[in-house]
Amino acid sequence: MKITQEIAHNIFYHVEKCWDYVYPTGQALETAVYRGFLPFYDLVEHHGSPSTIVDVKVMDNALDIKGVKRLNIVKKMTNHQNQDDYVWQEHMVKNSKYYLGIPKSVMTQVRRPTVDLQGYKGDCEKIISEQIEDYKNFAESSAARADCNKIYSIVGLYQYHKKLKIKAFSLSMLEFAVETPDKYVTEKKSYLAYKDDETQFKLSSFNTGSSNFEKRFKVTAQYSRLWSDEQRPDLLERHTVDNLIF
């Protein structure tokens, strides 16, 4: 399964629509992806709840959808732009050139477990390994309950540049994977699991009785788009609204 140019175009259309009211994340992004796939497959369902990894089901494929505010937008490229952690793409918007910085990976929350963090003085490897295993079991079991044979992660990154009045969104789709860490470290108020010197999982406090469990997602950014903030839908005038009331 993959996102084609046509599907991406349709997702971008719905992302732009939802962005007029909220950021393209959470349920708004799930809805945009659901509607983006809808015309192209016989079975497309919007699930999405804390009890399942299946935000959208496409045939027998589970889509786990993440929206993260992590893009960079600049008008000019300079030597100070981060070339190590970002891939830069050139875009034209209304005959003006902009550069979009897309991170090569992002950390974002995947679970809100109830776990005793032991004041960050416990066995880091044991505590975080249990959460990794629980996350993996949650993903596989909830996908199976939805009759899905494969899980994909869709990572939507977004940004709004107030000064330039430019919105940006990138779309990545990758097969679900859980890396096996090779190092475990307790830092301040976080338990961290590393793979090849890069943080793969992070467990920290969220609020009383709940924790944040984050995972690193690789970003391939198959598709990206920029919009001018001037491109807004027509607003209804008073007399038009009055005519709609019945």
C-alpha cells in the first residue's frame, strides 16, 4: 500500500479545509486522511480512539496518524540553515520562492500509560522496556481486532509562518516498526531508550496518574505543500446567513 500523487492531492485539499478552523493534527488530521483515501478504495473507515492504533482503516490496512508542528519555512537559504537534521525543498507560492525544512525524524507521543515512574530512580531499562512491549502488543492486538493485517504510520508535519503568512504541510507514510534499543539512560525527569546514539523512546510525567510515552518516527516526506494564508474560503455575508436560517 502507498500514497499516490492523487491521494496526496486529495489529503492536502482536506488538510487545507480543516486548517481554516484548527491545526491539522488529532481528529482533524484523521478526518482529512480518511476523506483523502475515501474515493480511491472500496473500504475506508474512520476509527480513531485511545483504545486502538487504527485511526483510519483502508481495506485491511491500519493507519496510525500523527500530526506534529515541526516544519521550518524560510524565504532565503543561508549557511545557518540546519542541513544535518533537515531536508530542504524549494516551493513556489504565488510566484514567490520559499524553502521548506523537513526534519529527518520526529519524536511524538504514542501512548499515555499509567505507570509508576519511581521518582526516576528505578531501573530505566526494565521500566521503559515494559512500556515498549506494551506499546507493541497494543498496536498488534488493536489492529487485529479491526481485522487489519498490516500497520502503517502516517506522519503529517505542519507549520504556519506568521510573518510570511505561509502554511506548510508534509506527508510521510512508513511501515509500522518498533526499534530495539541498545542503550537506556535516565536524564533529569525522563527515561530514555537509544538506538545508534539517537533517542527512540522517551517516558516522562504528563500529569498525576498518567505519563507520556514518546516514539521517534523517521520522516520520508513523500509529499509536501505550501499555501498562502490569503487563500481562504469565501465568508458568508449577513444577508446570506439570514437566508439560510429556516
